[in-house]
Amino acid sequence: MKKTDIGVCAAMYAVCAFFFYMTLQLPEAAQIYPLCVIALLAALTTLHVFNMIRGAIREGVTSGLEDFKDFLPSQFFILFAMIITYLILMPWLGFYLASVLFMSACLIFLRVKIWQGVLAEIVILALVYFAFSVFLEVRLPEGTLFY
């Protein structure tokens, strides 16, 4: 077990609690899908906690900081800035255009081969389109810049 995993699990439970609270603000008919996703996330986090406890009993506890020896702060902060920019641009550009620009910028920055990046973008956008726009009929941000 790693001590750093304790913080990750605590953060995941906090995310579940926040989204559970926000989901209860939705109309009752719209709550079922988010509640199922939240329950799944909480169950997987609990499973990870049990695995952590089992690992602590078998192998002891380590700090977990050795996993961060190759951490690149500049890479982290640049990607974080890209995420913030994506969230700011999405209402103006719309979900799909902002997502294509965001994914392209991240993949170029991380030096992913062009053909792999294009394939990843096509697959991800197709999955999002069919899952949200077709299957769940959720309206994604359309953007105000072009309207």
C-alpha cells in the first residue's frame, strides 16, 4: 500500500459526494444515469481501498513518492493551463470544436504520432457523439461564437 493512494481515494470520495449533491438538484427523471455512474465510481474506489488494506497487511506501507521521481512540473502546469483554456473556450466554440482543438494541442504537446492522434480524436468524438447526442439525447454546448 502507498500512502499517496489514501489521498487519491479521499479525493475520489469527495468527487462522488459533490456529484451526488449536484445530481440531487436535477429533476428526478434525470437522476438515474448520474446516480449509477456515481455508485460505480464509489464502488470502484471502495474496492481499491480494500485492495490497499490487503496490500498493507501483506507487504507493508510505502510512501508512494518514488512514483513521482520522473514528474515534470512544466509539463503538468502546461497541460493544466490547456485544460483551463478548454473549459473557458467551450461555451464560445462549442463542445466538439473546443474538444478537437484541446485534444490536438495536448497530443502535439505530448509528441504523439499524428496518425495515432487523429485516430484517437475520431474514436473519442464518435463515442461521445453516439453516447451523448444519439443514445442519451443530451445537448452539448453548441457555442455562441458562430450563432
